[in-house]
Amino acid sequence: MEDLTICPHCGSRMKKWRTPEFSTWSAEYFWVCFNDDCPYYVRGWSQMESTIHARVSYRFRYDPDTGYRGPLPVWSADALRSGIIEE
């Protein structure tokens, strides 16, 4: 069985990340890849610059409530790290 807490883009173990208190997401937390060398994150900077002309990227996330796997927007390498839940 596939471990959904492993990033499919870089193979790193993703970190548990607390969703914002007043967000519209139903999950209390997501699993997010915070590997700064992940190709998904690295590629995101140029992808977003060329498509929406903004200096932003995205990190890969997994929502355990819905099963959704996809981008979580970030505006810097440090963005959202304060929400990491250390286990």
C-alpha cells in the first residue's frame, strides 16, 4: 500500500502541518513537503512566474480528510513553516 505521507516528487517524508484556524479546509492538518530541493517546489517558482507573473511557488500537500493531493501556495521558502507539527 502506498504511503501518502511520502512526497511522490522527491521521496521525502512530508511534515504534518496545521491548517489555519479560520480556513475553509475541513482537515485539522495536511501533510506537506517542506523539502526545499523538491523538484515540484523548485519548478513552481518558474512556472508561476511565467504563467501569473508572480514570485510565488507551491509545495506538494496531501489532505487526509478528502484525499486531495496537490499544490499549497507559498510566497517564500519560510512561508507556512510555523504551522509544522513536530511529532
